[in-house]
Amino acid sequence: MTRRGLALFAAMCVIWGVPYLLIRVAVEEISPAMLVLGRTGLAVLLLLPIAAARGEIGPALAHWRPVLAFAGIEIALPWLLLGAAEQEISSSLAALLIAGVPLIGAVIARMTGGRDLGLPNVVGLLVGLAGVGAIVGVNLESAGIVPIAEVGLVAVCYAVGPVILQRWLTDVPALGVIALSLAVTALAYLPIAAFTWPDEMPSAKAIWSVVGLAVVCTALAFLLFFALIAEIGPVRATVITYVNPAVAAVLGVLVLDEEFTVGMAIGFALVLVGSVLATRPSRPAPVVAAA
């Protein structure tokens, strides 16, 4: 890996580990819907002009149906659910549960005929499932089933989103897809957020959390992520998903003084091991699926 690739990789490991902390801070004072509107609206102001200058808006508009589906499943619904969940659970717990995305992705790939699961993959799914069970088990009594279920649904959305990209938007410029998806989400949340406007002006801490989410964790993050993919390829770039939850958990403990138990650590380790095994190539994919 080149120095540039290593720098981009390290930056993305940190940048996409930060949102859980910022979300937790923001939703203490503003509604999840207001948070989604603020995050997507500010990010659109930054990304849409860049995408337009690159000529990527037109091709994305031509595929508006899958773009709309991607926007709903990858951004609009999960960002709302994650904000709602973090009103009741710690950012560390939310991040660790999201670490199960590769496991869900492996199951979706098998169900949609994208790949066959070998013995290592099946073992990985079982190990990862045990890890998720350990994380949930040590937190269920204090966290509650509803927010944990919300994060579980977020994980499913994050696993389905890339499938939409792979199946219907492979040849569409990525920045155009992201910019339009953020714009559609912002427009959809305008009327919703209007009914959840805070009674008092949020503190500077909450406002800067929204700004950080929009500018750094969304606009800048996507630009860096696309540069990372161009530098090291899409497969190696996805390794950041194994690091982000760990970064989020550490930040939650250090900044928000959140509790991090031995059970959570063991569960997270099992999820990581399970994810690596579950997503490990087993048999060659059918020619049609590969195409």
C-alpha cells in the first residue's frame, strides 16, 4: 500500500468511527429527524456542486429509481433509526452492533445467489452470531430491546445498500449517486423535521456535532472514501468497516465516559473473527453473478 493509500485508509478508519459519538451528543438536544435534515442538508450544499462540476448528476438522474431506493435504505431510514436508538443506548454499544453488517451481507449474498457459503463461511456466521449475542446479552437489561432492534435494522439497511449499488448502479458515478441520495433525503425530512423543531436553541456542542457529521463524516468522508477506493481498490477499502466500531467504542469511553465491559470486548472480537470468516471467498461465483 502506498503512503497515500495508507493515509487515506487511516483517515477513513477514524472519520467513520466518529459519527456514533457525534450522534449521541446531538440527539440529547435535537430530534433524530432534525439531525438527519441537518446532516444531509449541509452535506448536499458541499457535494452537489462538486458532483455537478464533474458531470455526475445527469447519469445518476437517469437511474433515479435505484438511486431513490439507495437513498431510503442506506441514508434516510438508518440515520433516523440510529439517532432514535442513541437517545437510549451508548454510542459504543451502537457501534459494536453495527459491526455485524458484514455477517448480514454474507447472508444476503447467499440468499440472492451471489455466492455459495463454504464451511469457513458458515462457521464465521455462527461465531459472529455468538459475538452479537454476547454484546446484546450483557446490555439487554440496561439498554432495552427497542433501541437494540433499531440498531439491528440499521445494520440490515447498511448491508442491503451496497447490494443496490452493485446490482443497479455499478456504472453510475458514485459521487452523483451520493449527492442525489443526500438531496432526496434532505427534501423528504424538511416537513418531518418541521414538527420536531426544538423548543430552545440547541447548545454549541449539539450544533457543532451536526456540523461535524455533515462536513467531516459525510461530505469529506465520501470524497476520501472514493479516493481510497481508487487507490487500493474496493475490496481492501471495505476493511475499514472492521476498524470503525473499535474507534467508536474507544471514543465513547474516553469522551463520553461510557461503560465498556469485558463481555462487550469478547463479543466484538467474536464478531470480527466471524465477519472475516463469513466474508472469506469460498467457491468461485457463477459467471452471471460476477458479470
